[in-house]
Amino acid sequence: MNTFPKVLITIGILCIVIGGVWMLIGRFIPIGKLPGDILIKRENSTFYFPIMTSIVISVVLSLLFFIIGRFR
């Protein structure tokens, strides 16, 4: 068996796990509804751009990868 299907299966399982954790954390911490996120509601459409959420996730992941890199 090639490694590519294994990689795709691993990525899929990882996405499912991250989604489940996100749903559990979302009940207690309002990720995705932070001040600074842009939400425009019109009669027939809604536009949502999570600027602050993206910045927070970027900072957290950068710190996490920095810490992991220091111990390698």
C-alpha cells in the first residue's frame, strides 16, 4: 500500500478530532465570536470574516510550534 492513502486517512482522522475538540471547547470559550470579527448581515446574505479569531489561533500555534522547536 502506498503512503499517500495513509496520509490522507491520517489527515481525515485529525480533522475529525480537531472538529470534535473545537465543538467541545466552543461551548465554554466563544471561539469564532470574538470582538474584532467582522459580521455583516443583510436581508438575503451574511458575510462573516473572523479576523481576531484568526490572529488568536495564529499566535497560539506559533507559540506552540516555537516551544516544540525549542525541545527538539
